[in-house]
Amino acid sequence: MAEQGPMAIAMRLRNQLQSVYKLDPLRNEEEVKLKIKDLNEHIVCYLCAGYFIDATTITECLHTFCKSCIVKYLQTSKYCPMCNIKIHETQPLLNLKLDRVMQDIVYKLVPGLQESEDKRIKEFYQSRGLERVIQPTGDGKLCNDRLPYTSFDHSKAHFYRYDEQVSLCLESSSLAGKDKTKLTLQQKFVRCSVRAEVRHLRKVLCHRLNVQMLFNNESLPDHMTMKRLWLSHWFGKAQPLVLHYTIKDKRTR
């Protein structure tokens, strides 16, 4: 027997459903009425027990949560709170995706939810004297009557925007007399992505000088990431992670 095509399989499943429910909403004009509580398990966040706000889906298992809920949860875990599947070994936030379709469904199903959320955001900005920035839509027009969630094109957001961050303190190693004050950074505190490597810090510090990064007077390899450095040398300690640098010889052209 030849393999059934996708359309044939879909029609067969549809016919089975018709025989079970005795109703075909595509051909009948009968209204199907459902209580919203019957849909709550599909539109309520597992973490906060409220309706989805900025619905965000885990790409590994397709479970959906409020954006703020899942981002906060993943600060201390890398597993899905519902099925316990590992989201990502080191960067679980990379496997989150805003679910525009789900959020639009929730706003259509729950009366007044979008309006109340929009009002809450406006009050938040007004209470702090901040100006609310509305991102332009795809056609270049401003959308003032909708939430920033539905008008912002997240596909154009900076790739590193949601990276886990680490705070560093860059101290000059022991130098002699006037050279120490001359070559000390005026702003020694740095905040960067945990995926940044030692070589990136060297490039920031280098200006016609050969800079070597140290930890406890030991030279650090250029390819070592801040995540690895933190876990291997600073885990359990308070931020910032203290690194030292030493200036060797001037570069030759």
C-alpha cells in the first residue's frame, strides 16, 4: 500500500474527530461555547498562576510562560520548570522565544487583559517620571494603542542583549612608583557577557601596549571565557570578579 500523504492523514483525523464530537465547525453554523476556565491550563503561566504576559516559549520542549517569570526562574536553573528538560548547558536564555501568536490568543480570550496591562505599564512609567518609548511597527508607523510586546520586532534585537552578565574589577598589578599611577585605569569596573573571552579584555586594555591578564599572579589563556573563569576561580564569591593586568613592552610596528 502506498504511503498516505499529509493531506490524506489530516482528512482521516478530521473525520475521526467528526465521528466523536458529531460536529464540524467548518461546515456547520452552530456556535461552540466554552468556559474560559476550561482553557486555563493552556493560557495560564505555571510559575505565577496568572494569564500569560509577554508569552515566552522554551524551544526545547515548547512549554510557555510569562517572560518575566521564566527569565527570573532561569537565573537559578537551566531546566524547564514543567518537564525538567535541560534547556541549555550554560545559556538557557538563548533557547527562549517570544510567542506572539499565543499572546494574541490570550488577549482575545481574556476580556480587558490587554487594556489593564497597558494601563499598568503606563502607570509604571508615569510614577517614575520616565518616557515610554513605543517601537515602530514593520510599516514604520508608531503603534500607541498596543503594548510594546506586539509592536517590537525582536528579530532585530541585539544578539547579546539577553546574555548572562558578569561584573569585573580590573586592577593593575604591582608596578614601580610613578608608573603605577600613570598606567592605572580611571574606570576599572567592567560589565560584560559571560561569553566574553580574556582576549577581548586584552583588546579593550591594549593601546600600543602588550597587556597580560592575570589571576592570582597566574597568566590567563586568551580563549578562556568569563563563565569558565568565574566557575573555576570565583564561584560562590561576591561580585565583582577581580582580575589583574600587567603591561609588558610597547608593541613594535
